[in-house]
Amino acid sequence: AAAAIASALLSEVFGFTSGLSGYWRRGLVDWGVASKFLVISVPFSFLGAIAASSVAGNPQLLRAVYAALMIGLSVFLTLSDNSSQQQQFQQQQQQQQQDEFDQECPVPDDDNQIRTKTAADGTVYEYLMPQTTPVAASATSFGAALTGLLGVGIGEVVLPQLIRLGCMPQPVAAGTSVAVVVMTAFTAAIIQFLVLAGDVVTPTTSLWEGVVRVVPWNFVQFTVPAAVIGGQIASYLAANQILDDKAVERFAAILFGVIGVAFTIKCVTG
């Protein structure tokens, strides 16, 4: 199980790095916002990866934790509707600026909380700096630790925070969340492969040789290219806003809910 999780992390790193290059090239990554998440996610993914070898032997626990995460996110995206604030935001923007930007949050009194991002195509995005509340920090910590354990979790908790708490437009939210995922998953992948390599290293072999031995090349030779291609497609779709923001949120809520229910059933039935 540990080798499978490490392999999934490796594929994830390559795929999301590919996507990150596409978002970054299009000017859709806010590193200032990403850094606020990374200072929490990187340490906790490190801890999760260290604990992976001992927890991997209990798949029922991992399924239950992941099911709870997915169902919780589905409920959050479904119930945290901020559409009632849209009219208030737009009215305030008409009074404060000549150029309106399409957001769904009220304008804060502190102008320092409003961030502006100009994409490579000249599109100007404005949104709020997500606040690191105790609940948000706990969610990020949990998602990062779960990434270290299972290879998934951080992207699922960061993207909803950017969209719901920061009112960030979907193109910038996707690019910024991908940046967080890459650094978080990269940390977890390194630790997991080093732990696996430590189990096969002998006095006559180096740690690097051990890492090469534990990488399942027959598996990653197919998953990595596919992930790289998928990363480029995702950044293209997001940059060109081919999918409506609300449609993406509804799809994510449904998908997370289905996954959560499926894992719950699997956890109960064994």
C-alpha cells in the first residue's frame, strides 16, 4: 500500500507540475496567496508522509477519513452559498470604481484585502485575500496530512477555500491551488520514497540506488505522461473559462459527495 501511495504521489507531482506551468505561463498563479497555504500544508504533508508506513496497514481507517473529507467538502460547497451577497458587492463596486469586476463577496473596508491579478492575456482579476481562520487552517492541515498519507486531500480543501472564502475567479483559483498541490505533494513524495528506499538499502548500495529500485517504473511510465497531458488540458480549460464557475462548483460538490458515499459504503462493507 505504501508503494502504491508513493507512486500515486509521483504521478500527481508530474501532472500538477505540468498544469502549473500552463497556469503560470498564463499569469494565473497568485504566489502570495499560495504561500499562506504552503506554510501550513508542507509541514503537515511531511508529518503525514512519515506516518504513512504505519497507517497504511489500516485501509479501513484511511477510507473512513477520506470519506469524511469528501462528504464534508460536498456539504460545504452545497450549503455555503454566498449568492445573496452578490447584489451588495456589485452596488458597492459601482460606487467605488468605474470598472466593475464580477465577484460575489462584499467589498471589505480594508483595501489591502483586495488583490489584483493581471493575466497574460490582459484580463484583470480582483478578489479577496483568504483569511487564515482556525477552521481554514485546520482544514488545510488535515488535507495536507491526508496527502502525505493517501496522496490526495490538499487540492480538495484549498480550492473551495479560494473560491468561497476569497471569492477568487475560477482561473486564478485553479492555478493557485495547483501551485499548493505541487509543493505539498512533492514534499510527501520525497519522504515516502526515502522511507521505502531505506527498507531496501544495503551496506553496498546508496540511498539514491534504493530510491531507483522502489519506483514502480512499469506503472509510472504510463501514468506520468497521461498526467502531464491532463495538466496542460486542465490549465487550457480554466484559462479560457470554457466551464462556468458555478457549473464547476456544482460538479465538484456532486463528485465529492459521490466519492464520499462510495468510500463510506466500502468502509462499512469492507
